[in-house]
Amino acid sequence: MGRFSEDELHAVVARYEATRTAALTERDEQLRAFHAAGWRPVDLQRVTGYSRETIRQALRPEVRRATNLSRRRTSPRPPADYRPYGDRRPYVVAETLAALHGPTDGTVTLPRHLDWSGHAEYDLNRPARLASMYKVVLTEAGTVEDLHTWLDANLLRRLWPNLWLPPQLRQRWEEAFPELAAARSEAA
């Protein structure tokens, strides 16, 4: 933490908050004075560049207090039965690795239901494109047939430790095939 103390940092923040509050109060008073002199809220908005809501809160301080109080009271919390998307997503897992007999070299084009990116052509002789294709197939496969058609068991074993996959997908595959988990721990 060097040559500065926590007290000094607290003092910096306190000074900022005090000057910010004072500046906000002064600005709001001036905007109210312009409004009292006949300026319409829309004109204040046009000239200052402030949003309609900012002008509304400046002209009516009780609105700002109510808004700030409401923000403090309501912290966005998910419902009690909420499960993250990754936990709800229906990832497909093969029954056996032996059934995976997909292409191992050349160029392949994935069908649109697997890759709708516009870059669905993969040169399997380029390691980065091969890994990218495996990631796409694993995350987007809707059926076991997708896996059988596009993945090869030996390539999957070789690529597995380095594939960037959602944790839930990786967990499901490693629970079904402990050899994949072992390959990943050996690579680490």
C-alpha cells in the first residue's frame, strides 16, 4: 500500500463526495432559477445536453430523493429457484467415445444449426480452426448424431485439455468419460 494510508484514501473520497454533492446542489438550484425565469425543461435539456430525467430530478428534488431511495432498497436478486443458463442448457454428451468417427483432415463446412456465424468452413489441418470447430460442435450440438458426425474420438482426446468450454459442459463430459479429465490433469 506504499506511502499512503487508508485514512488518507478515505479523506480523498470524502472530499470528492462533499464537492460532488455541493456542485450538484448548486447546479440544481441554478437550473431551478432558469426554470422559474421561464425556461422550459425541454430548453434546459437542449442547451445543457442533460437527459430529460436529469432535468426532471434537478427541477424536483423530491423526485431525485425518491429515485435514489428506491435504488438503494431494490438490489437486483435472482429468484430463489434461479439456475444460471449454463446449468439449464441441454448440452449433449455422447454415449461412448468409440462412436465418434468424424472427419480428421481436410476442409469441412458445418451445417447452419451448428454454426450460423458465417464462418462455418474449417480447415482441419490448421490447429486453431480444428480446436474452434470442436468447441462449436460440443457447445452447439443438439443431437448425439451431431457429435458422431463431426467429432473424432482420438482428436477429441488430444484437443480436450486445451479446449475453451463452458464449465458445465466440460464437467458433464468428464463425468461421462473420466479419461478426458485425466488427459486434462496430465496436461496441466
